Amino acid sequence: MNILKMMKNKSFALLALLHSAFLLSQNSYQVRSALNNINPNTENYDLTYQRLELELDPEIQKVAGKVTMHFVPNQETTSLYFDLADKLKVSRVSYHGQALEFAQLSSKELKITLPQTLKAGVQDSLSVEYSGAPDSRSRAFVTTRTPAGAPVLYTLSEPYGAREWFPTKQSMNDKIDRFDIKIITDAKYSVASNGRLVSENILPDGKKLTFWRTEYPTAAYLIALGISNYEKFYDSIGLQPAFPFVNYLYPHTAQNSSVLASIAWTKPAMVLFENHFGLYPFRKEKYGHMQFSERGTCMEHQTMSSMSSWELTTIAHELAHQWFGDKITCASWNDIWLNEGFATFGEHLVNEKLLMSPADFKAYLKNRISYITAYPGGSVYVADENLNNEGAIFSGRLSYAKGGFVVRMLKWVLGEDEFYRAIKNYLEDPDLAYSYAKTSDLAASLKKSTGQDFTEFFNDWIYGEGYPMYNISWNQVQSKFFLNVKQAQSHPSVSFFEMPLPVRVAGANGELVDLVLDNKMNDETFIRDIDFPIQSVTFNYDYQILEKNSVVKKDAQLQADATRIPQLKIYPNPAVSKISVSGISGWEFYQILNTEGKVLKSGKVSTDQPISVTELSPGLYFLNVNGQNFKFIKK
């Protein structure tokens, strides 16, 4: 979802205030908030298939029809619960031709009593007939008019709105494996939805039956409809072999050459994303757009995004969601950054590769940093107590902008090639693809791909709050370059941000050296060999990391201090089981790296406490102690 222009619902803040006035105890509220991710009453079955058979009129705020559900119990059960707003009235529940007892609960649940105990592991089915006027305040099911006055009906279910217009299971741990959508309307209307169009047929009474089908697992909130007097555009898109590109537009929009050019631009964006993220996840069906009228909002409905704006970065954002949000969906609304942060990174990518000059892209990143650091706190991870506040879930500053910059920093930490390899591996992980993921799942996938542990990184940047502020001093003594780094934090939740720091050293005669200094502790001094006179030192020169108000200055005193830095020695070299370091007082931080620059081991070393290297394979390694580098051989 893209909400950078306007929040999806102007009543978010009011609803949050009203809700806070009715909180019970903290414990009961946390339990209730957790239900927003997973409804425990629906945990006894896997929902494998749904078929919507509805008759809809975009001039009337009403839904009526039948939903058939196939499910597999995972334990013996005598009742089933589905998520359904009590404003919609169920008239019948049928089970193999038999009418079942049911109850509609104020908790927006439909409880169905089964005629006998169902066995675990055996697929079964039932159908629910219902009707009613979905609550317009939820904005999940909307009837309105286009700017030209034509009726339009559309749905927008993220995060909790699917139950507002059809019975389903919207827990964030069970995707619906297959979905059929059969909609009856007046013949003058067209219906847009997920998947591929199976058929459009005129019925004996003159009405139209439109049949869409998706055979990719889909989260309930990503199922969507658009109904209006659309004009339809059919094309192909993507790397060869291409696949269908389908757009349903309001007639007046279909005459807008600027909008049509923006839609056509989706093609190079798709190729860019397929090259960087892997093939489009739903190639057997389509990608496309259906226009809707939710002002200031666009939504990444699976295979067909709902669009109210045609800005290129918005198109890119919703397209990126097809990988991040649709193929892999956040397993809790706490982890919404896995959807929105990566989609925002998709905006970064098209800005860098397709839309902006290098100078403009740097200005864009600078602007993003200013926006993110406008306040000292705020966590990317959404706390449980905020799960009833959609404004907090969809925070433009945190879930979107900071989340996107966290992804950019992952790319900086790993390097471009390794980052994209790791992201493709994440998207192809058989436990995550077409399923759900949490931040911990991303961390585990990255570790599996790269060997690097990102626990501390996510603790600082996702679960913690704020950003670092650096005070950097430097000096040159003959061919030795000394750089000291001190760090303050904007928020007490993070004691220190461990980050590789980008430093650019420029010489008086045009020389240029870019350094990556792995900053693991405060007041850390780095020593590097620079064989030309240094004219300037620039920190965060391409806005690789989040930071604010950092200062870089030349410090003559650092020269005097630096000359007193002891010269260290390591022994034995070659080493069999351990390496000792002489010339240090107290404890110093060390890292062991392989020849590819990957950190294999780190910790603290003293004169009396050598470093164990027994776990290393024989070969050449690098040891960094307090900014001084050594080569050693492991036998």
C-alpha cells in the first residue's frame, strides 16, 4: 500500500483516541491485540479454497450471495469459526446438503456447529449464504462514483477488512491456496479481480457473470474487486517469455495520454525488478491495475494493484509489493516493514536505475534521511499496543521510509551483488515463498545465504528506536591515516549502532579512496595507509546509512595521540590453534576475515587471552585489532 500522500482513512487518529478510552487491563489488551494477527479460534483448520458467488451493484452498498469453503482440519473438531462482520447476516450454512447451526458473534466471528466430529487431515467443505450492507466506515467495501459520475464499487481489505465483506480466515498464518471469484452484475459493468479471467458470460436475464480464478496462495486481505464501466487494455510484460499485462481504467482516464504513458512505464520497471528480485511471482496469471477512487491510496492486491494515482514511484511501489507483501507476506502486522520497507526500497531502485541522475538520487536520499530523523524515536517494529491503530501500522516515516532505508543499509552491509543474491534466496525459500515471514525469518535467511548474523543489526534498526550521530576526527601522519569515531544515539533504546562506516578520502591532486570502517565500539580509532596528501574526508558520501548531525573535522591532537598508539605484533604465524597479540594494554576488539572480506569471528583479545583459531580451515586470513591489520596463515 502506498500512503505517502494521504493516510488511507482520515479517522485513524480519532479511532485511536476513542479506542484508548476503552482499554481494559494491559494484559487483556495485549491478548486482544494479538488477535489482530491470528485468531486462535481458527487455528484448528487450514483453509484451502474459497469460491465467492456474489451479486453486486456498484450503485448499492450491499453484498449478497454464497461463499463455499474447502478446509482440512488439523485436529478433531466439532465446530469451525470464520471471520465475518456481524453487520452481514448469514441466512444458511450448508454442509453436504444439510443445514447447520451457526451463531454470529459480536467479535466479528461466525461460529458453525458441525453435525459430527471431523477427523484431522481429511478435506471437507461447507458453504455460507449471507447478505447485508458492509459498514462503509471500514472502507473495506465502497460504493461511490467516478469523477465522471459513473458508479464504482471497490474493496480495500488491508489490514482487517476482509471480514467486512465476505466470510474468510484472515489470520496471518494461513493463505488460501486457491480462489474462485464469480460476480453477477449488470451487463454494462466490468469486474476486475485477482488471477486470470476465466470467462465473461451474459445470463438469460441479461446480466453478466464474470469469473476470475487465482491458483496462487493468497492472504485474505489481498483478495479484491473493482466494478465499474471500465475500459480494458491488454498487453504483455516482463522478461521473455512475457506474460499478460491487464489494465482496467475509468473511461476518462483511458483518454489521458499521460496516464497511459505511466502505465506503459510499468514494463521497464517490471524488467528491472525481475532482474534484481527474480521472476515475477505470478507469471501464470497476470499483472495489472484496476482503477479505484480511494483518494491518496493505492493497494498491492495480488496480481492486480488498485490505483488512485499514477505517479511512477507509486506504480513501482505497488509492483514491488508483488514480491514483498504478496509472494512473501508479513506474518504479523508488527512486521509490516517487510511489506512496506521493501516496497519503498523498490522506489529507491527505480529512482536510482530508471528515473534520476546520480545527483538527483543523492538529493532524494538526503531528503528521506531528513524525514526519517525528524523525530528522535520511533520503532520500525509495530508494538502490540499499536495494532489497533492503523496510523501506527502504516506509519509513513517508520514502516515505509525508515523500513526502506533499513533495506538500503542491508545492501550497504552486504555489498550489492551479495545483497541481491541473498534477497533472491529469501524470496525462493520453500518455507517462506507464497507464505508468511517475520523479521526473524528474514534474519535466518540472510544468515543462511551470507553467513552473517544480523541479530544485532535488526535489534538496533528494527526493534530499537532512533539513529546514530557521529563525531569523527581525522589526521594524517606521513602515510598513516588516523580516524577516530565517537557515536551518540538519539534514543536510549539503542546503546550503540554497530555499522560499517562509509568514508571517502580525497587527495590534493584528485586522488580518491573509499574506505569501509567496521565500527564496533565507541571512541574507536582506525589506522589506514594513505600514500598521498589528504585534502578532505567525507563521511556517508552516498548516504549509505542513516545518521544525523554528524561532524567530520581534522584534529591535530589526534596526531599526537596517534603516534602513541602501540605497534602490535601477532604470533605464532603460521598458527595451529591460537594467535596471541602483544603490545596491547587491557582488552581490544578484534575481527578475523577471510580473503573475501567476510567476518568469520570477532570478539575481544588481551595479552593474556589469545584468540582461538582451531575452528578455521587451513588457509590465509586477516586479523584486525584496534584498526591495525595483519595477515596470518592457519595450518
